[in-house]
Amino acid sequence: MTFVKVSDINTKEISSFIINSIQLQYPSIDMYVNIPFDQKAINDFNNRDINNENIKLIIDICEFLIIGDYMGFIEKYKND
């Protein structure tokens, strides 16, 4: 589990139901959220560093954040 500021989660080019909901409810507060992933997985997600070793974790993060069309996101950024 890792505490991360909402603003530190890279949602550029994607839509996260969870992040959007938090930002709508608390627009003037940069809240911390407890994410059940380690900092390396979060960094890989934020940096769009998706590879065979971390793809399962990245998919889990996408599902946790309720990201629309996360398979398109994975296909776009996956390094072979």
C-alpha cells in the first residue's frame, strides 16, 4: 500500500472514474489516496513504462482506478 497525492497520478490521455470523482468532490484539496500497489508500480504507470514484467500490475492499477478503455492504453504504451 502506498499513499499518493491525487495530482501525482498521471491521468494524461486517460479517464479515471476514481480520480475524476475525487477531484469533483474535493476540487480545492489535493488529497492523498491509499493505493494497494508499491511505488515502483505507480512510477511505471505514471511513466507509461509497460512491459512483460509489469503488465499484470499495470492492468490491476487501471482496474483499481476504473480507467475507461484501459486495453487501448496498454496497447498504446506497451514496450515489447
